[in-house]
Amino acid sequence: MSDARLPNVVADVGGTNTRVAIAHGGDVDIATIRRFRNAAHSDLGAVLATFLAEGDHGKCAGTCVAVAGPVMDGIGRLTNLDWVIDRPTLAECTGAGTVAILNDLQAQGHALDHIAPASLKPIVEGPAEGTHDAKLVIGCGTGFNAVPVFRTETGRYVPPCECGHATLPVLSDEDVSLARYVTTAHGFPGIEDVLSGRGFERVYAWASGEDRRLGSAEIMAAIEDGSDPDALRAAKAFCRTFGRVTGDLALTHLPFGGIYLIGGMTQALAPHLVRFGFAEAMRTKGRFSTFMERFAVWTIEDDYAALTGCAHHLSGLMDPVPRADL
């Protein structure tokens, strides 16, 4: 049994920065959130030790961290940083009796029912959700991934996935051309080779015939002012691919409770998704096109959702009473 007088510590570990906060039950204390540059620390243990010492928090009852990378057998490995995170190390540096490690998309999944309505922006309309309807979180930023969120009578289950490395779907001659182009990145046309920050830059290079290479911020600026037809072509190809992949994932997991988009590329392109064909591509599924109208799509505008998800998951683990947010 954990000591209720001690706080819990939650962390959102990205490739560049780590955010850490104190949580009480499922509630994150926003005032305690601190951001650390990973390059200034040897590992996550050093980050957490610094956070606890500087905040005079001492030891904690539980800790849960969200990792931007795959988690297997209780060990998380960051995709874009040479950090390996395991439960014994986290327990040692925090004094926590309960320790959990989640993939960052899993943490977002555990947060879904605890996000303020004002932080949800509709992209594609759909019917209202039912109590136990599944949901889906899709992250498009530095990389691409998605996780289903199954809400059952025995709790919430958010299994890990690595769907960004599945094969890029192609329908048209233009799709084939793009798939062949991005294959040069890793020898295989993966979804993430298009639907990511670096992927967006590849799509632009393809659209321009490699005449010019721009960073994603420059491409977005060109889209906003309409000055570059290659940028518009790239955006249309990106948004159509995003919609098509979203539709495929919807048919795979049947998220009648809604689809929730997160990530830097999602936020950057959110105002343009419908304009550039996201909804049409998502719902164009032949004889299942009408069926696709059952899936609503939202974007999440909450920088602390992963911390909230960690807090609720940890609270569920520490609470002996069965909860709906396990």
C-alpha cells in the first residue's frame, strides 16, 4: 500500500525535452510542471532526481513516464535519443513503490476522457459516442503512430502499436510515384516516411521535382501565403494520405467514440485538413463509404495531455478498487 502523503511524479519524455510534474491522484499540479533539455542530462534518472531535489519534493509514492518510443517488457527506448528507461532505475531514483512506463501515444489514450472540451477542435463531424465505444489516438509529428483505446466494463485498455512503419497505402499513379520516391529514405515506403515532419519535407521535394528542398516551417509559410504551387501540391498529397491512413485505422479498430489527432504536424495542418481533402480521402472506402460517416475526428490542443494520461494510469494502478480509467 502506497503512502498517500507522498506525491506522485509524472513525466513526458520526448526526443529533445522532458516535462515533469507532481500529480495527486489523476490531477496534475500545473504549477509544478518543469521542462528539462535532455541534452543537459545523462539520462531520465538524472532529470527526475534534479526535479525532486530542486522542488524539495523528496521521495514519491508512484511514478509514471510517457516515452517517445517503443515500450516492451517494462523497458522504454527513445526513438530519437540514446536513452533506455526501465522500472528498477525509476524506482531507485524516485523512491516510488509503483512504477509504470508507457509509450507517449498510450499516455494520450489514457487522457482522452479527462481533456477539457475547449481543447477539442472538430475536424470531421460524426455521431455522439456511446459509453463503451472504442476511441483512437493518432499522432503525427516527429513520427507517426496510433493507438486504440478500448473502454470496457473492467477498465480502459490502451495497447501499444507501431503502425507508422506499416506500408504506405497507394491508389493512384501519383500515390505510386510518391511511394517510390520516399522509398529512398529507408528502402521501404512506410507511412511515417510521408506522415511526419521529415516526411512532409520529402513530399515537398517530390512535388517540386527535387528542384528545391525546404524545411517544414518554410513549406507551411508558403502554404499560408499561397506563393508556391509545389507547397500546395505537397500539402494536398500529405492531407489526402493522412485521411486515407486515418480511414484505414478506423476500419481496423472501429473507434465509434471518435478519432483524436495530436502532434506538431497535425496542429500545423489542422486549418487545412478538410480544405486539402482529408475528410474525403478518409471516407472514400467504396461500399463502406457511408459506414465511414460514423467516425468523428477531432484535434487535441492540450500540451499536458500526456502528463494527465500518466497521472490517471498511475492512479488506477495504485487504487485497489476497479476503475474505468485503468
